[in-house]
Amino acid sequence: MKSIKAFFVLIISASFIFISCSTVPLTGRSQLSLIPSNEMLAMSFQQYGEFLRDNPVSKNKTETAMVKRVGQRIETAVENYMAQNNLSQRLAGYNWEFNLVESDQVNAWCMPGGKVVVYTGILPVVQTEEGLAVVLGHEIAHAIAEHGNERMSQELLRGVGAVGLMVALDKEPEETKALWMGVYGVGTTLGVMLPYARTHESEADRLGLIFMAMAGYDPHGAPGFWERMASSGGAQPPEFLSTHPSHETRIQDLNGWIPEAMKYYKK
């Protein structure tokens, strides 16, 4: 953690003169990326371990096996995709792990380094392995596209947020942990804290379709999953009031991306 503190001291003392940018795989979009990958992985592994110590892993062997099976197939697909696009270096330091955790929350998340949690509350919505592949493809795509780093970097560039994070790193580890958990949606319902921007969601939807297709799951199942999410989620605010695309827009976009994803589909 000392190296993390030193890094943020440097950022603040230099008044954010030097800003690092990277590119999201195959989208061409530049993204703010202030936090070095090794620091993100170190924080991820620490927070993931703490989360598993504090939250009960499911004892349902059948459901747990399904999560691990689908997760490992998505993992292989991601590794193949990155290799085919000369991006394998972006997976350096990854240590994949898939766990099913007992919770009523309809949610799942993936931290940097391939640290994945699926809550039992989302299983009635996914219904099948294909539905689970939609979820895991989407969440893993957020990590592969480094959306978490981008969100944390954006928080740093907000004057008060940057100072607040610096203080938290130095003297308030619980606040640092809360910020990290908020970024990755850990312990919150989807989109409650620091929700992904619409651009992030669209990138994750598109890349997630490709990942699930490469893993041998039919991308045509994705719109059906989001339709079930729409039915289970209750009222949703108008799209212009939300950082998430509306269910209707998301489903329309997914249908538009399916032909591209089908080029990767392997039964």
C-alpha cells in the first residue's frame, strides 16, 4: 500500500499535469488510466480475499460447479481473443477465480485480475448456462476494458475526490475500501454506487457477446436475459436520467451486435 500512497502523492503534487491514457480493445476509444496495472491487481487481490472471508460461499455443489464451468470457458475465450488481437500483455498478472456467494442480490461482478463473484440471487434470472455466460461475459468485459481503472481515475480528477482518496489511502483504509467496493459494485445492487457510464455498458455488452460466443454460447440468448432483468427489476428511470442504457436500447443494441458476435461462435 506504500507504493500506492506514493503514487497518489506524486499525482497530487504535480497537479495532475501528467495524465495517462490507454485504448479500449478494438473500440479505439481513449480512456483515462492513472493507476498502474500492478497497483490495481494488488488492491483487487486484497479486497477479493477480504470479501470472501466476510461473505459465505454457496454450498450448492451443482450451482457452484456451473459458475466455475461457465467462468472457465469465458476465461479461455478471453485469453484466445486477446492473443488473436496481440493484447495478451493486458492479462499479465491475472489470476482467475470464480465463486458463487450466498446473497439475495441480483448481481455479479469482476475485479481486475479475473476475480469474479456471482450472487445466488441472480441465478433465477440467468436460468441457464447460456444466461450465466451473458452475465460473466459482460462483467469480465468491464475488467478487460479496464473500466474500473477509468472510473477510479475520473474520481481522482475531481478536486475533492482526489484529496479525499489521498486522505483515505493514508489514514482511512475503510473509506478506501468503500470507494473500491463502490467502483466494482461489491455489496451493492447493480448501479447503486458509481455506476458505469453508458459507454462502458455498451462496450461491455458488445465485448461480452464476443466472449460468450467464443466460449461456445449462442449470443442470441443475451437479449432474453436482459428482458428477464427488465421484468425482475421493477420500474426503471427514463434513459436520460440514468447512466445505464434503457432496457429497450440495450436489447436493440445487442440484437445489432449479434451478427458480429456470431462470427466468433463455436458450438
